[in-house]
Amino acid sequence: MNSSLLRLPVGIRRLILEQPPLTNVSPLRLTSAYIASTAKPYTTTTSPPPPESSVNHTEVSHFSALAASWWDPFGSSRLLHLMNPLRHDFLRRCLSVSPPDPAQKLDILDIGCGGGIFAESAARLAMARSVTAIDPTPECIAVAKRHQRSDPLLMEAGRLNYLQTSIEELYNRNTTIANSAKAGGEGGIKQYDIITLFEVIEHIRRPYPFLSSILPHLKPGGWLIGSTIARHPVSWFTTKFMAEDVLGLVPRGTHEWSQYLMPEEIREWARREADLNTSEGTGWRTMGVVYVPGLGWREVRGSEGVGNYFFGVRKRGDGV
């Protein structure tokens, strides 16, 4: 038996083992054709050509319908509310590799912010100077801005800024601003100390070009931190069959199992990016988590390859 399964609660493990094997699935893999098609003559410290949009309009429509209940802790986004503390736990672990100077305030970019659950909590951190949160779904941004107004702290100038845009459009916007600034003697695309994308990649049809398009926005020495789901029969059972069809924890159609990515696939992408440090512990970290009904999310070591997990990869810089 897979050692990862042994760490799961007995009841969940029994249900998983009783399921018939999956057939006719088409896992995503890093093929030689993909590698050849994505080879590029630039690094993430130079300026790549504007990438194609990663926006999936089917996903935008899906999350538009959920926007109104985003801040209901018992609604369709309940699991996101419960997971938010673990997001901060993992963020702190990544930063502990090289703790920032307490006097240094950090700029954070949250991609796919939805209604702002993580963005708001990040903007309240003592170490945060500013949080920019982006999402292509207008209804989600409207909900996020409305909720932001309930806390005067979040309305302070520069603390939390929501933008309805994709990462590709943000690049084009920042490039235009940077080019205008250069004419006045300054310039450079805005970069961030931390970039987060929680529960986003599994909704992107071309995940690796999407991830590469993020890197120009990341400062040297900064962390790209995300969470997603491993493409494994266990995750099909827990996230599709149980969470969507049986327990109704998330609306049906929220996930597409074939778009899940294994941790080693993301790490292999990172290895091909010359500006990323993928050394275990110092440049690459993962953390597996499992949702246990009635108890919430719990870290389960070794479960990264069978279900939900966090990953972090650091951009090379001085001494990194």
C-alpha cells in the first residue's frame, strides 16, 4: 500500500480502497514536444514577448455565479476560508529559509484572488507594505472591493489594490507604465517579493506558459507560492466524487481532474527556468494537506502526491 495512503484517516482510506480503478484518463505530462514548443531565448530577468491570455472564459462564468457567496463562511467557498490559515503557515515556512529584515516591508501579488480571502488577510500582515490582488472575473472583484470597505485599515492608500485583469494583461499594463517612466529617467516593470496563486493552476488549460508569464513580476530572491491538487486516483475520489457529487462541499463542475498537476511536474517546469532555485528546502518546498470532515484541513506529510498540496519555489538572487 502507498505510504501516503497510510497517513490518511482510516475511514477515508477504506472508502478510497473500495473504489474501482479509473480508466480512460489522460494525464498531463511534460513531454519532449512541450519542452520544444516552450523553449525560449530569454530569461525571467529580461522581457519576454507578451504571452497569450490564460483566461478560461468557462471558468470565469463558473466563478461569477459563486461570487455573491464568497464571504459566506458556510457557503460555496467554505473550504477556502478553512484553508486560509494553512496558506499563511506555508508562507511563513518559505520565508523562514531567509527571514526578511523586520524593517523591510514586502510587496505581495495575489493572482486569482477571487473575493479576496487571502488578499485581505495578507494586507493585514505586519510585514506587508502593499498587496495587489488580480482576478479576471468582474463579479469577484466587485465582491472583494465591497468587502474591503468594511475594514478602514484595508482602505489605507496603497495597502490593498484590486484589479480586474489577468497576469498577461498586468504585464502589458506594467510594461506601458515602465516605458513611460523610462522616458523620465526611471523605469522597470513592477516586481513583488511574494507572488501567490492559491487554487488557480488547476483551472488553467496551459499551466506552464502561465507560470512562466508570472516570473518577470517576481523579484530576485522572491517566492512564488501556490496550492493546487495532484492528479491521482485519490484526488479524483476526494475532490470530484466526494466533495462535488456526494457531500456537496463545492459546486459540481468546480474541478477538472485532467488539469490537476503533480508536484514533480511543477518542479520539472521550475528546473527548466534558469532563474529559479529548485534545491530542496532552500528553493523548493511542498506541503500536503487533507480535508477531514468535521475537523477541517490538516497537514499530512507525504500526501503531496495524492491530493491538495502547497508548493513554493524561489527566484535566484544574490546568494540564492
